[in-house]
Amino acid sequence: MNSKLSNVSRRRVLGAGLAAMAAAPMMGCANLGAGPSIGRVVIVGGGFGGATAARYLRLWGGNVDVTLVERSASFVSCPISNLVLGGHKQMSDITVSYAGLEAAGVKRIQGEVVAIDPQAKEVRLADGRKLPYDRVIVSPGVDFMLDQIGGLAAPAAQEKFLHSWKAGPQTVALRAQLEAMRDGGVYALAIPKAPYRCPPGPYERACMVASYFKQFKPKSKVLVLDANPEITSKKGLFEKAFADHYKGIIEYRANNELKSVDAATGTGKLEFDDIKADVFNVVPPQRAGDIARTAGLVNMNSRWVGVNWLTMESTAVPGIHVLGDATFSAPMMPKSGHMANQHAKVAAAAIIELLKGQPVSAAPVVMNTCFSFVTARDVIHVASVHQYDDKDKTFKTVPGSGGVSAAASQVGGRAALAWAANIWADSLAS
Amino acid sequence: MNHISRLTAVVLMLAASLAQAQSNTLGRNLAATCANCHGTNGQARGDSKPLAGVSAEKITAALADYKSGAQPAMIMHQIAKGYTDDQIKLIAAFFAAQPAKQ
């Protein structure tokens, strides 16, 4: 596929080159096809945003020198990870290798970025290496505001009150806690106030854990402690799923914000209530990932990164493009892996144009599709399309477009799994 | 052909090729928003509908039917309404030009 594609883009380059030659016959034939690199792009973070940016810079840019720095050995998907918690999928089902990106010409470094120097145009790694760049992409995901929940900063508390809001070892550990739990036990899930990564994710998780209890530990309960005044996404559909499938298992409580935790007793304190649970899953409030803060990119509410939506370039530091959950979202724009993939394509197109000294496309579009499993097979969705608004310099949803499923369905379930296969392949060239 | 008309021809050719390149890039970028479900360049995996190599007329007509409601859908009726008719034409032209198989 790649060779065919590069033929297409070469033909396009050739066409433009011929036109240029017609205008300036003395210019010669330099740089048609394989010439020197048009620029060096370093990408920090290999999640949906960073991986997609790496893939599309190579796919669309031709000779762009792309280095991807990611601390994990392989990609583990947050979408579908709730099915692992429910026992319906395995970790191997949600783990994707970076080999496809490497085959596409991306240089991959497994390592930790400790600093970005915009003056020297250099990314610095923990092992002392320095990577020079023309443009840098930071796709750091989220990190947790542990100080917002009393007691949670202690390492013992973080081991007991797992977030499992980044797929990987925490997914495995929470599944192990659920398997070890006695029948008749209580699983509590604390949800932070919006905005947080994956708005419908917590409610899908409640369904998946409940589906496991229903089959294997029928006397057990799922207690949802939501800091928000109501279910933040697909509300009616989740309420129906709770009632249709998990009556007597899921108990949902709105306006129940977790204030502190006690690792010794496994207790969580709310404003008026103490909750003791056998498995206490705490999703803390979130902000842009640490490296965004270190690099001086966080300029919105002390939590998120403001970006120019035409290029995804940070409004705080020139030359640094920021993708995904870490950005200060445009109106109605969710923090999702799907959206991070879409941000990455806007950034890749713009960076190639910037490296070539061409004008940046003025009318980008991004869209989001989000599927949630309410049983092992039945799925509900929400979709939205966001067009760039030149007047307000932001993305806006198109009136009349988007919406949620009419009802949960197995057709939706098949679409969700097909979506996962396609977005993993699209993001990781797998 | 005098000098001026020759120059005009060159300028027109340049402008046309520039406009073509710009709409190719725009079509490519717009079509990439579909890749999360329909595969990179429309080369889908699994149960998703492949779009690579499908004729532009077919894609344009299908999206128009989703938009109008003539063709009921689980999700495409919601997504199709987010794109203008001009954008749909560019997307359809892009997918039609892609090889059907990897």
C-alpha cells in the first residue's frame, strides 16, 4: 500500500514540478522524488495522537524525518479496555505493536522526555540524549491531579485505589482485584467532574463490571459515585442499560464527589458520607500530561493547553504542536482517542505545509465517534462532526448533525469492534 | 501566439494546477476523517465498508441518501449531515482514486 501511495504523491509532486518548470525553464529538476528530508519532526508520546501523527507525516509528507519517543514498549488501547475488566477481552486484544510505524519509516525511541527547549529546538531525554527538531509534536495525554483527593498522593493509596484510566498494568491490576473480590462485595467507582478523558467511559465501565458480577458474582454490587450532577454522556441510554440489565446490581449516585481516601481501611470520604468498598476504583481529576507542564505549554485554567486549531500549534510556545486530551477542548469536543487521531491528521497536514513553506489549509474538519458497550455485545454510540469556524477561530459542531444511538444494539457492537480494528490500524499502520 | 497570451497560458496553467493540488489536498484531508472506521485511504478492515476504489457517483449518492434520510442507518445519517455537499464531492473523488486492495 505504501509504495502505491508514495507513487500517487510523487505524481502529484511531479505535476507541480512540471508546472513550475514551465514557468521557470532554467530551474532544473532538483528534488523530484527522493531528495533530502524536508524537515525533522520529533513526536513526544505514542498514544492515539502521537502514533497517528507519526503515521500521517510519513504517509503524506514523503521525506519527513520522524522520530517518535514513547515510554511504553507497545501501544495499549483505552477503548475496549473496559471489556478486559468485564472479562470479555484479553490484554492481547487491546495491545498493538509499534512495528507498523517503524516499517513506515518512523524512528522509534523507547524513552522518557524530560524537557523541550524551544530556543535550541531540542527535545531532551532522561538518558541524556538530545533530539534536534524543526517542529515538535507533544501528545502527552492526561496526568492526574492527585492533590484534589486527600490521601491519594501516598503511594500505598495509589496501589489500593487504582484509576485504570490509562490502559496497561492498571487494567490488569484492577481485573485481578475484581477476580479476587468475594461474591457479595462492593465495587465502587468514583468519577471526577468533567472535563476528563473519555466522557462515557466510566458508565461503560460500570456496565462491564456489572456484567461480570451478574454472571459470576451475582450478590455483588456496583456503586457509581459521580461528582457530576448527572451522567455526562449518553445519559438516557445508560440509564436504560442500568435498568434493563443491571437492576439491583448498579446503584448510581449523582453529586457524590470523592473528597479523600484512607488506604488502611479502604474507605472513601464524600461530603456527607463514608463509603467502604471491597474494590475502590478512583478516577482522579485530570490535566494535560506532565511534559506539557514542564515545557510551559499549560496556559488554560492551569490544566490544559491552548492551541491554534488550524495547525494544532500551542498558543504558549511557537513550534510545539499539541494533540488530544491535553488540549483545551473546543466547544462540544470530547477528549477521546478518536479525536486525538483526528487532531493528529490536522497537525500532520499543517506541519508538512509549514515545512514546505506553503499556506496551511484553511478549512479543517474533525469528527468523533464513540461506542460504549453496555453488555458484552450491545453497544450505544455518540457521534459529532466539527467544522472550523474562521470567525471564532475554533471548531464548532454542525447544527443538525451527530447524535446518539436510537437504542443499544448488536449491530452497534459489531460496528464498535470494526471501529477499533480500523482506528488501531489507521493510527499505528499495523 | 504572442508573448502576452503565452504568459497568460502559463499563468492559467499554474493557477489550475495549484487549485487542483489544493483541492486534492483538501479531499485527502477530509477523507482522512473517515479512516477511523473505513480504514486508511478507505481500505477497511473487518465489518466496515471499504470505500477505496468505489466510484465517486456511488459514494456521493449514498451520502446524499443518508443526509436526506432516504437511506436509514445506525450512525451514517448523523455523520453525513456534518459535511457540505462540496466536501462530500471531494471526499468521494479521493476514495474513488484509491486502489481497492492494499
